[in-house]
Amino acid sequence: MNWKEHISSDSDILMGKPAIKGTRLSIEFLVGRLANGWTEQMLLDNYPRLTQQDLQAIFAYIQDCLRDSLLYEISTPKNAA
């Protein structure tokens, strides 16, 4: 999956946040929905321009970010069990 076919960043759209091409749906917004319990089907039902391939592109994008260490490391407090 080449996520660049589905995701772009344009300084004139959503202040440059990565978004699904041809929409104003940012990756942050969509991942937030998933993190809050939405299913992929709920996203597809509520945002008709969104496709299954767009969702796969989001996961591929996140994987690349993790692989390239573009996300913050999670540190565990020293007191944590």
C-alpha cells in the first residue's frame, strides 16, 4: 500500500495537517475517532467519500511514522509497576 496515493499535506488545507486527498478529513481526526471506539464501518458510513483503501492508507502512514520514529516515545514513570 502506497499511502501517498491517498494522503497529502497542503498548507492551504487544514493548516497542512496530513489528510485524505480530496477531503478535509485529517488523519488526526480519523485516528481520534478510531481511538474513541468508532469502527472502520462507522467511519465509512458517516463519511461517504472515505474508502476502505483510504483507511488502509492511514494504517500504512502510521506504520511508516512509527518505523521512522516520527512519533513521540512513550516513557514509563520510574514509580510505575
